[in-house]
Amino acid sequence: MPSIQDAMKSAGVVKPNPTAGSYFDEKGNLKVEFVSKANMEPMARKFAEEKLNMAQLRRFFNNCREIERRLRSNQSTFEHEQANIARLSVFAADAAGKYPPKIPRSFRDFLDKNVAMIHSKKDFVDGFMQHFEALVGFATLYMREERNR
């Protein structure tokens, strides 16, 4: 007699992977693809080619660092910071919608995708911030500061 898993598979029903769309593997470790050179360097290069500059990248990153600082120091709770995390998408939409755009659409998509993956303090602090930090680190190779503002 076939198992329920076999029946589901033959019917085309696939059980969702619990770590799909997550920063962490089944054991709770940060997935290496979120910080690896092989993934992050091409992303940083692409954003630079699309005219994202270090000033704009740092603006978003520093905003996230401030949220992280409040969470780590227990000055705030994840529940309280959820609105600030969600507002990253608002800020990205505003910056991408300006004429001329302040950030490329691809960076807005990066932020939107990552904001959607944040469901806990661990997701933000140990997942997203590690991922974003890797992007900023590699971005210094390709982006220039905009000095004439």
C-alpha cells in the first residue's frame, strides 16, 4: 500500500519546504547563499551597474542598523519594530518612484523580497542583517559615493 507521501507526490501535490523563503536551514543555521561571495558579489555589481550609489545603500542599511540596535539592546520588541521593518518597502517605493529614481527597481525588489521574509527578531537580526551586511561589504568594490549632492 502506498504511503500518503507517495499518493501526494503522484497527485502532483508537493508538501512545501519549511525552509523555502527562509534565511535558515532545517537546523536553524543561516543559509550560506545569503552571505556567499558567489551570490553577493554579482548582486552588488548589478546594483552598481543600475546606478545604485553607496549613499543610498547606506541610507537604507543605517536605518536597518538602528532597528537592529534597538532589538539587540531590548529597547524595543520585534512586534513594535515590525511596522518600521515594513516601512522599508515604503521608503524603497518612494525612492524608486522619484524622477529621476534615487534607487533602481532591482534594489527595491531586493528590499521588498527580504521584508516579506522577516517574521521574527531572528529573521531580522540573524538573517536579513547578515544578508544586507554582505551586500554592503561587496558593494564597496563597485559603488561610488555620490559627493555632489
